[in-house]
Amino acid sequence: MRTIYKWSFLLAAPGLLWAAFEMFGWTLTGPQMLFFSVAHVLPIVLLMIWLAAPLFILWSGLTLAALARTRTRRALTLSIRQAAALLMGQALFGLSFLSYERWSHSPLRPVVCIVGIAIMLMTGVVWVRWWLRSSIYPTGSTRHVEGN
């Protein structure tokens, strides 16, 4: 299960990073037509974004399961704090993406973009720390998993 968790993120990461870059980075200057520029110039990026969507759902579902079930959390070697932080980042990314048309035209756009960038960085840091720790400890080891 841990391997599926890692690979679902690793394969989704390029598309998610591009989506976050367009959604939070470029939108700082004004609303964008998300993915319009890459659809014509870089179709491979568009393919990565399409691949990222179901993998993001899988990754988020496994994180939610880890937050809800101790057994899943132990199998993924996630602490409850890591699972909560990752799920918060995933939920906010998903909500930002789904409500992009609404907030990108509002006066709060710069605030949403800056908060979005901060949350994506926080999610990345939590995930990298988990990756490093889960690579050190053997599968099924819960020595570093808090809150079980």
C-alpha cells in the first residue's frame, strides 16, 4: 500500500505542480484560462495534468483513509499529524481548482494565491519528510509514527 501511495503522488506531481504554478503563480497577475497556453504549445504537459487528476484522487483517498484508520496509517507509516497536514493541503488544492473561476476574479485573488503557494510548499515539505522517514524505516515499522 505504501508503494501505491508513493507512486500515486510521484506520477501526479508534475501535473499537480504545473496546475499549482498556473493557478497560484500566474494568477497573481490576473485571472488565467487554466491550461489554455499549454494545450497548444506543450501537449505533453496537458497529458501530465490529465494523468495527475485520477492519481490525485487516489492519493487523497489514501490520505483520508490513513487519517480515519490507524491500520492504514501504520501501513503507510504516516503520523496522524502528517496525514492531517497532507489532507488539508490536498483539500485546499482541490477546492481552489474547482472554484477557480469564482476566486480568480475576486479582489481576494492575491491573498488566495499567496496562501495557496504557502500551503503547497507546506504540503511538499510534509510529503518529503514522510518520504525520507519512510525510506529509512522498514515497511510496517511504526517507531516514528505518532498518534496511532
